[in-house]
Amino acid sequence: MEFNSFAEFIAMGRHGLYVWLSYGLTAVIVVYNAMQPVLRRRRLFKEQAQRLRREKHNAPSA
Amino acid sequence: MWQWLTRLYHRLGSPKWFYEITERWIFWLALGSAVTAVIGLVLGLLFAPADYQQGDSFRIIYIHVPAALLAQSAYMMMAVAGAVYLIWRMKMAAWVARVIAPIGASFCLIALLTGAIWGKPTWGTWWVWDARLTSMLMLLFLYFGVMALQQAMESEDASYKAGAILALVGVVNIPIIKYSVEWWNTLHQPATLKLTEKPSMHPDMLWPLLIMILSTYLFFALMVILRTRNEILWHERKRQWVRKIMEP
């Protein structure tokens, strides 16, 4: 291990701001990318259910 | 070999086949990408020795280099998918190209942002109009341009074609990015990894980088698959097999 304490790890040899800013921004972009397809899939299923309900509603009752 | 290739091509062109086969890959890609990311980050942030010149700021390399590599590979993939659509009208190729663009742009943005942040303590400036940085910025704008064209036209077909043409034209930028550090006198350091040479990095620094690159590519594959599956669900929503999947 390169660091002797947690504080030293956070400080990154006085470059903490740059290192953690880089990793933080990357995390935000990666998490957004990971969530997008999951949310879109959910929305697609919801829309499909709505379409089906409308079709049933509009179908002439026998 | 040729028969095998044509069979693969026809299968890849089938949304149903793609949707069904990738079902089983999702879990393993997610697991592989997550595990390699944890290993790579722990090794890179905690165990790799600090750089003798740059100190600990060099640890930004573990996201910067994988993101920059991926942004370029993704662009090439997007251009190839666009070409397949232009030549053979394979709609799956158009959806894949459409899906890659925002992911590639995300990684290009990561490369640019982390590069700027890394530049501050290393070069004393966030940004210079140097060949490598400028050509990477061009790549980001190409991604934006392709994304805009892919939804610019009246018909979906014309939009996909326009996007594919810009993607193909923009391919000239890829060798410019690669050789920018050799052709011009740049502030950016030369390539960290070269296929033809033994790496100059210490193995303790190099391994986390290779693992992070693997992780990034696995994540990319997962994202392309998930988004393409959504495109399939949307475009094929009227087909029987999709209706069956989406039935409540």
C-alpha cells in the first residue's frame, strides 16, 4: 500500500483536488450512462402497457 | 469461413436473434466490468507507486487513457456500423450506430475533462490548443454532429444515412489523434502503450491500467447491448415476439 493513512490517501500528495475531481466527474458520467438504458426500458414497458389498454378499450365489445 | 461469416451476418441482422442471445450476456458483462473496475481502481489508487515526476496526480491515467482509447474505438465501430447500413441497409446496424454515438461521446468527454484536470498540476494550464487536445475536441464535436444528424431528417432512414456519412468522413480524425503526438510538437506526452514495443511503465503501474482498459471495454459492450435491446423493443413493438415479451 502506497499510503500510510486514510488522510494521506485523500490528500493524494497535495493533488487530491485534481485526482478526486477527475474520478468524481467520471463517476457521474458513468452512472448516468448505466442508468439510461434501465430507465428507458422501464418507460418502454409502461408505454406498451398503455397502448395495449387503449387497444382493448377501443376494440368493439362483442 | 465465408459461410460462417455470412451466417453470422444474417444472424446479427435479426433483432430477435440479437435480443435473445444477449439476454444471457448481460449478467456476465456487468459482473466482469464491475469486478475488473474494483480490482483496477484498488490497484491503481492504492498500490501503484506514485510517479517520480508527477506524484499522485498521475493516478488520473487509470480513467483518462481507457476513456480516450474507448472514445476512438467506439467511433470506429460507429463508422463501420454506419457503412454496413449504407451498403446493405441492415437496420440493426443503424440502431447500433445510433446507440454508440452518445456512449462514445460520454467517454470522449471523460477523456477531455480528466485530461484538463490532469493538465493543471502537470503543465500549469487546463487547456492548450495543442494537436492532441484539439483533435480530441474534434472527436467530441464529430460525435455531437453524428448524434444531431441521426435525428435531423424527416425520415428515420435519411437521418441514419446522414449520420453514417458524417461518421465515415470523420474517420480521418482518428489517425490524426493517434499520430498527433508524433507529427507535431505537443505538450501532451507520447503514447503510454504501444503494441510494438515493450511498455516503459513499471508493471505495478501498468497492470492496473490494462485492467481498467478491459473494464471500460466490457462496460461499453454492456451499454451498447442494453441500448440496442431498447431500440429493438421500440422499433419492433408491433411484432408478435416483442408483444409477448412486453405483455404485463
